[in-house]
Amino acid sequence: MIKSELIRILDAVADLSQKDVKKEVLETEIVSQSKLSGIEVRNHLNELEWLHLVKESALPRPSHEEFRLWNITEKGLQELIRQNSK
């Protein structure tokens, strides 16, 4: 069972990417949509990445952390469908 906070972030990534695994989403957009702090979102994204539900698409230079890009994975889309069917 995935925590509701993680589903909230996964749903935000899916919404912002229009459920396209090839479309990258700025982390700042995820923070804005989720209405959580940047630290909370980063922690949730890292946990989702560990579960293979999202992936960081590019590692920014340390001075450009605000430009981190994320993609939803096929597994992430399947998990959202499973959650929504409950």
C-alpha cells in the first residue's frame, strides 16, 4: 500500500506531464501544484523513484537544483490506474 502523500505527488507528476512518460516536469511545478514544501516534495519524489514510479530525467548542476526534471514511469501510470479503481 502506497501512502496517500506519495499518491498525491505521483498524481501531480502525471497531471503535469499529461500522463506522458516522455514528458519532463519541473520539480518546482510539482511543488506548486502539490502545495507542499520543496523539501517534502523532494523526499516524496525520492521515495517514488526508489519504487520505480517516477524517475529523475536529468541531474542539474548543483547551482541549478530548481531545474530538476522528473518523468512518470509506466509502472507509475499503472499504479495510478490501480489506485483510482479502488
